[in-house]
Amino acid sequence: MKTKRLFYILGALGIFAALLIFPEAASAAVKDGLNMCAGVIIPSLFPFFAATNLINELGISKLVGNALSPLSAKLFGVSGQGATAFIIGVTGGYPLGAAYIAGLRRQQVISADEASRLLIFCNNSGPAFIIGAAGIGIFKSSPVGFFLYAVHILAALIWGVILNNGKSGDICYDSDVLEKKSVAEAVTTAIKKSAEATINICAFITAFSALNGILDATGLFSSIAGEVSYHTGAELSWCRALLAGFLELGNGIGSMYGLSISPLNLALASVILSWGGLSVHFQTFSMVSGTDIKTARYMVGRFLIALTSGALALLGGAAIFS
């Protein structure tokens, strides 16, 4: 434990020193991150956050959970509320799925084990980012965006079934389906929560943009990308996008700008979207902090889902876009 803490302290001091040595690079990277937030992240995510939070506040998600309970119990071994978490995760995007699951656990609606399993395959990227930023923004094609979104959902569903382990969950129905809240109260709460979540995401994107800028300024980023390119034969820009995506989703997808529509590039985009980046993982951990939801399997699970998503995109891309 002391060794781990010492590692974190040294890492923090190293980042502080790098900021002093490369202030201009960090500043330019922060500006790029803020531009991305203003141009892509806030316009695409905030409306979805507001809509899904309003659904939750009004209790509509419980109604959907009741309808899906038999199916989710058989396929995923989770309750209807768990199925609702999946729907919110694939429509609202990171980290709304995690926030919703944490809320269910705090209310004792689902068990700690169910919440831990749900966290792996229900915390996903949303259609706004995949179709808008990746499909139209990077590949200049809405069909590509819908293809990536379908692959993203399919990979998550596959691992939802695998994580079930052949068990059948309880078919839970919530008798108090609709929350007894006024529309004004629900709208106010939904907008406040959405604003907080959006600011949180933009803060992480900006912070990791600065980290990317520092790594680039030191030459470490380019050096690692060059080594990966040399040993794999992949394009340098492809390798840079992979490394950027490992750290942060928005920067990873943004680094793919200019790459053509090919099975390999679609696979890369799928991997980045399903992995989410360390930035998303830290956001996820912050959402579930204070609960007894175990996160030990989360990153391993996201890595496996990312590999599955990449394989599906590679095969599907070869069949559709070649």
C-alpha cells in the first residue's frame, strides 16, 4: 500500500514538473480540449443527459424496467431495473450508465453483485458521440456512425450474456412505478444533475488533453507510437490514435481525423469507443464511490468488450465497407 501511494506521489510530482518545463504545450493542449468540449461534447451530451435524467426523475425508467424484467432476467441474470441501466447507458453515454447503476445501488434496488456486473456492460458510449463525432465528424459518413453504434451495442450485449454464467435473475416488478414529483421539480433536478455531469466530463477531457500535450512535447508519445508503427506496420497516425484513445476517448477519436474508411480503421474506432479511456474509467470510479460496488473486474471487462467490438467491426467492415 505504501509503495502504491509513493508511486502516485511521484507521478503527481512528475506531472507538476512537466507542466513547469512545457507550459506552452500544456496550454495549447488545454485549449484544444476546451474547443472539443464546446464544439462536440457539450452539444452532443448535455441534451441526452437532461432527457435521461428527466426520465429517471419522473420514474419512467421503472416502467421500462418492469416491461423488460422477464427478458433481462433470462439473458443477463439481472432485474428489470438492471435492463433499464443498459438502455440508459447506450443512449446517454459515458458515464451516465455508471451513475444510474450507482443510484440504484444506493437505493438498495439491486444487489452489489448485480451492480458490479452491470457496470461492466451497461456503461457505454452513446449515439450522439458515436454517430456524430466518430461517424460524421471523423469518417464523414452517418452510415459508418450507425455501423459503429450497432457494433458497440452488440459487443456489450454479448458480454452481458457471458457474464450471466447461465443464471436466471429475479423477475422484479416495481409497484411504485411513477415517482410522485411535480414536473417543475423533475425538470429542475434533471437539468442540475446534467450540468454537473457535463462539467465533470469536460474537466476530465481537459485534464487528459493537457497530459497528452505534455507527453507529445517530451517526445515520449511520438516515440512509443513510432515503435508500435515500426513493429506492427500500422500507420503512424493509427498508432497515435490508439495511444491517445487509451488515455482519453475524445482525443483518441479526434486523432483519427483524416483516416480512410477501412476495416482496420473501423476496428480501431470501435476499440477506442468501447474501451472509453482512462479518463472515462476515472469518471466511472467517481460515480460509484461511496457504494459497495466492486470495480476490480470493471477495467478487465471493458478491455474484453473493446477487443470484441474491434473484432466485430473488422469482420463487419470487411463485409460492408470494403
